[in-house]
Amino acid sequence: MIGLGIETAIELADAAEGENRDELLAKLSATHALSKSTMWELRQSVDPHGRNGR
């Protein structure tokens, strides 16, 4: 859900005009990459058997 919101924000910022557009797009892209990375880390750390990698 977070990723979808950031992707929508990127689309809106990309369509907008203004002096801060490029800075905003860069920050949104970085936030999007970080959120994807975090979600993958969380998915990998969950063990369906409750062992947490032990």
C-alpha cells in the first residue's frame, strides 16, 4: 500500500511543473526504493513456522 501511494505521488509530481519538481521526484524515487527494500527485508525475515531462522 505504501508503494502504491508513493507511485501515485511520483506520477502527480511528474505531471506537475515547478521549480522544486526535480527535487521532489528525486526524493520520491529514493523513498520508493527504500520502501521496496524494507518490504523485501520484512518478507524474508518472516518464518511461517515461527522459528525466525533458527
